[in-house]
Amino acid sequence: MIIVLRPDTEIESAEAKAVLDFLAARPGIIPQVHSVTGTGRVLTEIYAVGDTDLLDPQEVASLPSVERVVRVLAIIGLSAA
């Protein structure tokens, strides 16, 4: 799952820490932070790595400073030919 924070949200802010704490409190979930600085904005994403099946995207989206939540689905059994 990818959690995109609102523009220019500092990862050290109380809002971002609330998202990280929420994810870290879930068993089997490891939050990883990735930030990219562009010309007009800092994009900060939090990757929820692990068994995210039990995470409710709407609950995550309701957390402070969350702009968007994207569920990533694994496709198993396909190979490139």
C-alpha cells in the first residue's frame, strides 16, 4: 500500500508521525518513507510493506495529512515470456 501525504508535509511533523505510528502499530506492517523534491513540491510517500490485506484504505485515508491511498496488488503466477 502506498500512502501519499499532502504536499509539503514534513515527515517530522506530528501529522506524518501519526500516520507512521498507526502503521507501525499494525502487526506485520513495516512503514518505509520515500520523499522526492520537485520544482514545486515535496512529494512524501509512505510504503506500508507486509500483509496489508487487513488495512482499510478508507481508515488510512482519514488520517491527518493523507492525500491519497493506493492499494498495490501482487500478481502471482505470471511470467514474462
